[in-house]
Amino acid sequence: MITKKKKIAFVIGGLTPGGAERVITNLSNSLSEDFDVIIITFIESDPFYTLNNSVKVISCFKELSRPKSFVDSIKLNYAILKSVSKITKNEKIDLLIGFITQANIKAVLASKLNRIPCLISERNDPLKSDIPKLWIILRKYIYPRANCLIVQTKKVKQVYEGMIKTKEMVVLPNPISSELSQLRKAYNTNREKIILSVGTFNDDKRQEKIISAFHELQLRDWKLLLIGDGPNTSKLKSLIKELNLSHKVKILPKVKNVHDYYNKASIFAFASKAEGFPNVLLEAMHFGLPSLSTDCNYGPSELINNGENGFLVPVDNQSMFVKKLGELVGNDDLKMSFSIKSKESTENFLDTYVSSSWKNLILRYLT
């Protein structure tokens, strides 16, 4: 007798390029072997990452206009909640999984309205100061109503344990898709002399620090490639022009074939002041890219053992960032050693391992 698969649904704003969106895609593809998987998005968007045909995407609205007042914002969020709850009911979903603060809160409330279990996954730095106060208050009172809060690192778990009294909290790291892993090429020191950085161009990621370090080192044969987009794009372009680096520093928009650049570059550089968990650093290391990162909260220190499989430097120590980048550029043996150890240290992040932990957690709340 064939048993009918249980239905689970992820809840997220959209399936645009981004770390959380990539994680949901990887998990949905892996978990679709054991469950009927639906992704509920607030607005309609073509999935940026490749989803299995068996994964169904349902959007609450084709598009949403930006609220002009607090009252508009309340009305908009209520409309989204109603829609998430209605989809949950119509699709006969057995368990909801929220991703990121606003989606988490809606997922918890929709699950209560439909009397089903709910897991929520927090992806951001819990101490970020730019989260609107309303959502911080709602987070404090609504998160404890979820069956389980999933975080990405032990340090984040420690912070949340002091902030929110949840029923259960577990640490599940981000998975690397086996599909992406299969695209790796062997690292060697004859690669193109490219320093690569990938990520949203915003105040947290601080790509300007990498540009400044590159300029200070005056690297004759090297190029710097920044992949991403965001509010600081024009600021970064202005800095590149101001430092007369237009022939050496290139900006590319977010690309689907990021693996081609992991396979082509010689070094990965990362200068964030705040992270939830840096997917791109994990991916770069998995591809064997010798990496230099700031030791920001949270994530880099759980991936890099300083001096063993990469370099970690204090967030505001620009002179050390420059020094360590220079060391990597000038030392082929060091690059090769970091490459080998980076690959080894990221094997336990493959989706086969991480997804099985998600599956076991989901099953626990479905029985």
C-alpha cells in the first residue's frame, strides 16, 4: 500500500536572488522526495534558482504596492496573512515552515488559524538594529507560539535563548546543494588572478573595504570582481572611478551561474560587519577558494579556523585585512593549503546531511 505524502509549505516573501531563497530551493528539492512541497510567496516572481517540477509555488498576490502609512502597513500585512492562511487551508497543508522574520510571524499565525504545527527559521543577525520595532515586539510574543525555532549557528542560538522563550530551538546550518557541488573544478594556482566577492551591495556587506584593500595593495596583474546588486551599487561604482580602478575592478549583477566564477577565481574576499550565515562564503570554500573574511557575527568563525583553512580578521581592522589579502596573493603554497582544507571542512554542509536533519525534525512534528 502506497502511503500518501504529507504536505509541507515554506513561507517567504519571494523567490528572488538571495541566501534564504537559495536555502529554501535546496531544501524543497531535497525534501520533495519525502513530502509534497509547496512554497507560499507573498508576491509572484519567477524562481531565481532551479526548482524541481514537483515543487509547487503559490503566490498570495501578483504584486504589492508599498504602504504609505502605518495603517496601510497593518492592512497590507493582514491581507498577506489572510492569503497565507487561505492557501494553507485550500491546499490541506500539514505543516508550515516560515523563513525570515515577517514570514515567520505570518506562518505562526496562519498555522494557529489552521491548527497545524509550524517551524520557523531565523536567517538574520538577531541584534540587527534596522528591524522595525513592531516586528521586534511581534517576534518576542509570536515566536514562542511556534513549535520550533531553527537558527543557523550556535552563537545565534545563545542570543535568541536570552531574548525569546521558545518551546524548542535547534541549530541547522545552511545546505550546499549536491547539484552545485557537482560543478566544482579542481583548484590550482594557475587560475586567473581574480579576487572574487559575492553578495548584496549594502551597508552590512561593505564591499568598499575590499575595493580599498585592493587599491592599497597596488596589485599589477590582479583583478577584483564583485557580483551582486543593491542600494550601494552606485556608491561602489563611484569609488571604483575615484580610485582609477575601472580597468581592474568589475561589477556584475547577480548571476545564476555563480559556480563559473567560483571555478575561475583565485581568492574569495568577504568584508561583512553583520551576517545571519554567509552562504556565499560557505559556497566559495566548498569550491576550494582560499578565503579571507571579517570575523563578524555570525557564521564566518564557524566556517574558518583562522590560519588553517582561511583568514579571519577583526571587523574594523582594515590594515590587517589588507595585510592578509596581500599574504594570500603572494603565497601559492598558502592558497593551495587553504583550498584543500576549505573543501574538507565544508563536506558536512552538503544537502544530503543537512536535509536529513530537516526531514527528521519535520517528521517529529507530523506524527
